[in-house]
Amino acid sequence: MPKLSLRTTLALSFASISVLMSLLLSHSLERLANVPVGCLQSIVLMAGVAMAVLSALFGVLLAGRMARPMMQLSDAADRLRRGEDDAAIPTETAFRETWQLSSSFRRLIDTLRAEQTKLGVLNAALEEQVSARTLMLDTANRLLFDSLEERQQLVDRLKELANTDSLTQLLNRRAFQERADIEFKRLDRQSATLSVFIFDIDHFKRINDGYGHETGDEAIRMLARTAAGELREMDVLARFGGEEFVALLPDADLATAMEVAERLRAKITTLRIATPAGPIAMTASFGVAQWVPQVGIDTLIARADQALYGAKHTGRDRVVAWDE
Ligand SMILES: Nc1nc2c(ncn2[C@@H]2O[C@H](COP(=O)(O)OP(=O)(O)OP(=O)(O)O)[C@@H](O)[C@H]2O)c(=O)[nH]1
């Protein structure tokens, strides 16, 4: 059924009331002719009151029918705002205006729900993208970390290789120089003691020439292991080159260094190197020098070297201290 607008309803209603009242009046007009004026006044007054009461009742009825769907819409709006999905939107209303308002509201909600669904889909896609990116970043981070770690390991290994003598795994000459510099910087110039000894296999050329280079290498390795075993953790032992070694002994005076060198010399004489012709022995000569203030590492090594030269020229297989 087509809905009437509020304006039409009001106009029709008041017209009907007016027509009804006019009909009542016109039907009663003949009988009213003989009614005294005072009574007539009362009748008109009563008719006016009746019309007012009717209009008021009618107004209340109309307002109620108008207000109900609006209250329902307001209630539905509140429930939707709270996220309740079952908000009832009035479908049947008395007037065209409220019916239109209700339809527009319903369309608005349908549009909002459609947008919400679209947003949900977009949100899910976005979350998927974010977790994919996070995974990529994690992987990239891990790869970067791994490659940095690998790089650091490589650098460490290269440093180690650069500092290590490949035949004996002892420090090489360059690394010894660095460690000696550090020890010298640490030295308390007034009270510290420090000694150095250099030692060298006697007639090593004969071992090489007589039993081969491999046997010579084995002799060098054996001597390195033995020396490392005789020295303290804090001592610095290095292969200086060829069959020559150097040991730096912090906190050791000349007597102590001589003692250590002597113990090592004696131990070397007990070593036996396996050769195809049977085990062979070797000896080594030692030159020892103690640090004194004003003397640098190069001078100290040169003094130990001079002492070694002395040991070589006074019969070998001995320990000689540097002497001015
Ligand atoms: N097997 C081997 N031989 C080496 C190595 N480095 C140096 N040599 C050899 O060591 C020998 C050193 O000979 P020399 O300097 O004459 O010394 P030496 O025969 O020990 O004589 P003295 O030191 O005077 O007792 C040479 O034959 C070098 O070729 C090495 O790494 N391995």
C-alpha cells in the first residue's frame, strides 16, 4: 500500500475533523435555530473543546507513530556502534518520511558492512604481506649475520695464519716481534726482569743432507713441541727462521733463563728422530741475555744472538750467557 506523507496525513486528518464538525453543525442547524443564544454559546464552546480534544488525541497518536520508528532507528544505531550485528531496523512504518529514513539507514548499513568486509579482506592481505616481509627480513638478517660471522672467522683465521709458522704452529718472527713489543710496553722500567734466549739445532745441515729434508722438518717439529712443553704459559716462543728459535721469558732473570735453557738443552739430547736408517739424536746451542733498562728488544735479541754465536764457537750443545 502506498505510504502517505506526514503533511498529507495531517491535512487529511484536520480536513476530516473539520468536515465532520461542519456536518454535525449543519445537521443540527434547524434544531439550533430555536435555541437561546446563551445555550448556543455553550454548544459552540463545547464543540470547540471537543475539536481541541480530538485534535490533541490525534496529535498524540500521530506523534507516537512518528516517534516509534525513530526511536527504533536510534536504538539500532547505538547497537551497531557497539558492534552488535543483530540491530533491528524497522521495516514497517506509518509515514513515507520515516519509511524513507529507515530505508536510507538500511542502505547505509549495507554499504558500511560491505566496506567492512572489503577492509577485512585488505587487512588479511596486508597482514600476509607483512609476515612475508618479516620472514624475508629475518632471513636477510640471518644471512648477513652468518656472512659477517664467516667473514670474522675468516679474518681471524687469516690473522692466525699470518702469525703462525706453518711447520711448527709456533709464532713466526713477525708475531714474536709484536708480542715482544707488547711485553716491552708493559715493562716496569725500574723493577722488571725479563730475559731472552735464542737456540739453534747444531749441524742441522748434516741432518738435512744425511737423512733428507723430511727428517730435517721432523727434527724442527720435535724441537718446537719439546720447547713449548718446557716453557710457561706466559713465555713467548717463536720460530725465528730455519732451525733457529727464540724464547722471551717475562719475570725471569739471567739465572732463571739459563736454568730453563739448560733444562731444554738436556731434554733435546734425549730426543730421537726416526729415519729410514734408524733413530738419530740432535743437540742445540743456546744464547741467553737479560734485559736491562735502556735496552730495547732488538738489542736484547742481538745480545742473545751473540751469546749463541759464542756457544756455537765453543763446541755447541751448550748454553752461553751474553757477556760484555
Ligand atoms: N728441513 C728443513 N731445513 C731447513 C729449514 N730451514 C732451513 N733449513 C736448513 O737448515 C740448514 C741450516 O744450516 P746452517 O745455517 O749451516 O746451520 P747448521 O748446519 O745447523 O750449523 P750450525 O748452526 O753452525 O750448527 C740449511 O741446510 C737450510 O737449508 C726447514 O724449514 N726445513
